[in-house]
Amino acid sequence: MIKRLVVTGYKAHELGIFDDSHQGIPIVKKAIKNQFIALIDEGLEWIILSGQQGVETWTAEVVLEMKEEYPDLKFAIITPFLDQEKNWSELKQEKYRSLLSQADYQTSLTKRPYEAPWQFIEKNKFLLRNSDGILIVYDEENEGSPKYIKNLAAKFAEKENYSIFSIDAYDLQVIAEEIAEEKRNDYI
């Protein structure tokens, strides 16, 4: 049973997304929501994020949108270090702080500012040890930052009862076609 699910994936810039009006965002969000609905029926309670820009912040928005229909669904933001948003644009910082304030749980793992890459590694290990599964928005043909936690999760799953779910380019294409079909039907 999956009660606690880590969700991660590409950062927005890795997908070529540089503003919130990009047409790809609703596609990613719908794919994530579909996965959540399937898992809620099996007992999903917590979504665990590290608060990175992109898939993780869109996931927080999905959870907030779903709370009306699924009030027991909660999300946590567990950052690898303090002030991870320090170098982000003011607009991204504002949006991030808003998501942090709406999180059901929020903490910083190392309780100090960025020092070195080990903080990301420790964050990944901690998230895997404290969850039942992971959902990764990642496509093997387009390498990016999620490959590190994906590889770690695969090793972890060899030893533990741990579930790995993924959303790849094909899955997103299917969702894009569904959305386009819905829009066409709206015109009829």
C-alpha cells in the first residue's frame, strides 16, 4: 500500500518552460493528477516534495486543486537546505513561499544554507527511506536532474518493498491528445 509518495521530475527549464502560461504545464499536471486518483483509491495520504521549481511545484498546485474533492490528501515540502529559493526570481520566490505556507508539513532537512551537493544526495536518501513509492516525471531519452533520484530509487527498490511510477514523454503525449480532443468536443 502506498500512503506516502515522493513526487519529482524535471525542473521547468529542463522542459523549456520559462513561464506559468506554457501550454505544457496543464498536460504535466493532468498526468500527475490521474496518477494520484488511481493511488488515492489504494490509500494514498501524503505527497512528499522537495520544493524544486517545475514538476514539484506543479504537483503542489495539483494537490491544492484536489483538496476540495479529496480533503484527506496532504503534501509535505522537505527541502534539502534552508533558503533554497534565495537565488530565484522574485515572482518564483513569491509563488514558492505561497506553496510553503499551504503545505501540511514543511521543513528543511539540513537546517542550514546550501553548502555542497551532498545535501541533495542526503535529501534523496531521506525521501526514499520515508516513503512507500516515488512518481517521477522523466523520460530516459532526455536526461536531466531526476536521473539521480531515479537511479537511487531503483537500487532502493531492489532491497525494499518500494514502488516506482513514472510519467514519460509517451504518457504526456497521450494526455496532450486527450486535452486536444476535449477542446475539439467543446466546439461541437
